[in-house]
Amino acid sequence: MEYKKVCLMYRHKDYAIDGMRSALGLAVENMYAFGVVMDTEIAALDENQQESIEMLRDMEGEIFTTVPANAENNGLEMLTIEELGEKLREMTNIIPYGLK
């Protein structure tokens, strides 16, 4: 059985946290789930949100960001646009999440 690899892309800060929970939900359903916060700085994550990201990492997923402040303030994994392009080539599904 080949598992799906899904990347949710968050470009609006109002949807990033909800999108991270969605990535965790996909991981629970036996998918490799990734998220990427693009072009926007998000507020500090609370303990529950950090715990959700850790659970996602335990299931071989990750939340990336293209914004250095998100990596520094929230411990998200930094990714350049070029690296994101490479990562997207590995995905079976790409979901733009919560666009405004």
C-alpha cells in the first residue's frame, strides 16, 4: 500500500492554525501530511498548538514556513521557495488552505 503525501499551504494567518490541525488529522488517517505557512507571520503558538505540531512530527509530518520569524518564534521548519518547489514534487495532493 502506497501512502499519500499531502501538503496544505497556508497563506493567510487566520487559517494557519486550523490548517495545522487539518494536517494532523490527515496524518492520523495514515497519510504523510505537511503544512507550509507562506508569506505571513503568525502569532505565538500556545502549548496545545505546539503539542499538535509535535504529534504531527511523531507521525513523520512537518509544518514548514517561508518566513524566518515563524521559524524563530514558533519552531517551525524553515524552507525557501526553491526548497518548497522541490518538496511539492514529492506530493500526491497539494491543498491551498483558507485563501482570502
